Amino acid sequence: MNTPRTSTPTLIAAMRALARDIESPDGVASAAILEAAERLERMRRYLTTAEHEKGSAGWPEWFRSAVKKEIE
């Protein structure tokens, strides 16, 4: 199955919305989804910083391409 790729910012926003809207008796589902969204946002920030501010000239082309794809 080919599922269309959602942009990373859209995915983060969707996960945060799900964390707000999901109801579970102990709150574990919402907490896990929110934590995943926060980790994804943090990793996106780190990759963006590495790509733009630290320079990536020493990175292999395949890695530069992968980073660019993940921060979109």
C-alpha cells in the first residue's frame, strides 16, 4: 500500500490534536501521543539546526537528502 506522506509539521500538529481529543481512563494514550509529538518536534528542530546552521558539507549526499526529507 502506498500511503501519501504527510509533512512533518502537519503530523506533529495532528498528533497534538489527537492527544487532546483521545479519551482514556488513565490518560496513558494521550500522554504517549503527546510525548511522541514533542520528540518528533525536537528531532525536527535538531535536524533543521544541523542542516542550516552547523553546515552539512561533510555529510554524505544520501544523509543530506534523508535529513532534508525528514524536516519537511
